[in-house]
Amino acid sequence: MSDALTLPAETRERAGKGASRALRREGRIPAVIYGGKEEPTMIHVEEKELVKQLMTGHFMNSIVEIELGGKKVKTLPKDVSLHPVTDRPEHADFFRLAKGGKIEVSVPVVFLNEEDSPGLKKGGVLNVVRHELELVCDNDKIPGEIEIDVTGKEVGDSIHISEVTLPEGSESAITDRDFTIATLVAPSALKKAEGDTTQEGEEEVDADDVPATEQGADEDAEQEQEDKSE
């Protein structure tokens, strides 16, 4: 998990569109802290500071400690509503992290050692089916990213969740299937033999004839691709 961010805030007593508009005119953004078996707390934060933290690129995947009334409330950002035209933030939701609790989060995937993948060195392409993994994590052990090593991967190989070693305190939120994270596929110009040559006794193989995975048809991966194309 990225280092915790700190966001000063003040409580607000009034709710509703009128009160929210008044806050925005003053450069403040209405927000709410909820969860943790406690009543929701209505707050407002400085727009400039919220925008600054949003611009870090990892705000939504960081623990945010909200300074409120001399205390710090550990939270995880769940949503920031933006104006459809100006993209200025209009409202923010923060989930209160209870001590010893668990939370479901989406964690980005990064691939390591691509230079050590024979398939990629031959010109293969890493087709990423899932750029993020849905995990259930301990509140105090939320990973910033999940690293996947592609060393030794050949064209036709697939990477499934069962191959990934998740950090301590994390487990996949999807438990009913061994879903695909990425496949190593061949571009249309790739030939089985390097340099578009074939050895004696071998037939030239077009890339379109190379199977997408050596483990048989992967319905989950196909569905993921269909969902992304809609």
C-alpha cells in the first residue's frame, strides 16, 4: 500500500444541495466518513488539498488519515464525484477502517522480468485481461500493487490467479474459479521459427494457428475480453 496520506477536515452540520453549493463557493468539498459500525460523519475538506492528493495518481489506493477535531481517522477513499464539465471534485466518500477488520479493494497488477520471457523476446505480446485484482485484505496490510513474474513464459502461456503469491493478509475476492490475469499471444506476423525460416522437416506455422493457451479454452478470459469491448 502507498504511504498513508493526511487530509485535514472539519465537521459539517448541514446537509443538502444548498449547503453543499455554499461550501464549494468557499473552496471546500463536502464529504462523508462511513463504516466501521459507527454513524456516518459529515465533513468538508479543502478543495486544493483534495485535488493535490488526487493528482498523485494513487489516492484511491491509499490509506488516508483524516485529521478531524484533533484526532486522526484512518480511512480508504471509496468515491470522488467530479463535475461532468469542469472535472472539479464535488463530493468524496471515505470508508472508516476498523482496527482488525478486513476490506475488499482493487489492487493494480504489475509484470516483472519481461526481458526474461522467451515468448516476449520472440515478439509475443502480453495480453492483460485484468489490470487490477479484487482482493480481501487486512485493514493494515493493503498492498499497493501485486507483482507477477513472467520469467520463462512462452507464447501460448496463461497466467492464472492460482500462480500468484499474494501478500500476507490478502486473498482473492473471487474464489469460485481460477481466473485468467494475462495471456502471452503471438502477433499476426510472428512465425514459429525465428527469421521466418523453417528447419528441415518442419512446417511453417502462422501466428493465428498458435493456441492462446496451452491449458485449453479459457472461458473466463474470453468473457473478460468481451466485457472490455462492450
